[in-house]
Amino acid sequence: MLEAPGDTSRAATGSAQPLLLGKKPVIVVDYDPAWPAAFARLRDRVAGVLGALAAAIAHVGSTSVPGLAAKPIIDIDVVVPAAADVPEAIRRLALLGYRPTLDSRGE
């Protein structure tokens, strides 16, 4: 998993509804019709550095569902052809300021 740089993946509007899960509050806001455009901008930047290495770049998570209240964070899935391509994808995404946290295996 990669963490987005700064606030480039955040698009918050609407009324906030704080929830407490664990020690950190989770803010859920009303659906923002600007979220698809925010994803499109992020997708274009990601596609620009990954090029043909990206088999697919998809808007996923609650912000991708029209009308659904969500945490105001745009989630993106990037699919690469093989596991062996992941290190190169991470290297290229770092050029945009993304940094690795955990992968799908928790490593």
C-alpha cells in the first residue's frame, strides 16, 4: 500500500460526521460530486509516471460510489502485470511523493 503525498488525494466537502474507531476519529462526509474529477486528475498523474507498467488504474473505495457518504480520501488501485513489477511501480510512484506503507501481505 502507498500513502499519498500531502493532501493531493483528499477532497473534503459537506457536513462532517466524526466517528471514533480505535484511538483516531474517522471523519465521514456527504458524497462530493467532485470526487470522480479528483480521481481523474490523480489517475492522469499516476499514469504519467507508470506508463505501460500500469495494466489498470481504478477508483475504488467509498468515494467511488455515487451518493455514498465517505471518508474524504480518494482510493486508487494500480494493477501491474506481475508481482515482479511492484518494486518498479513503487519506485516510479515515489517520484510523485507516494511512499510505501504495507503491501497486501502486510510487509
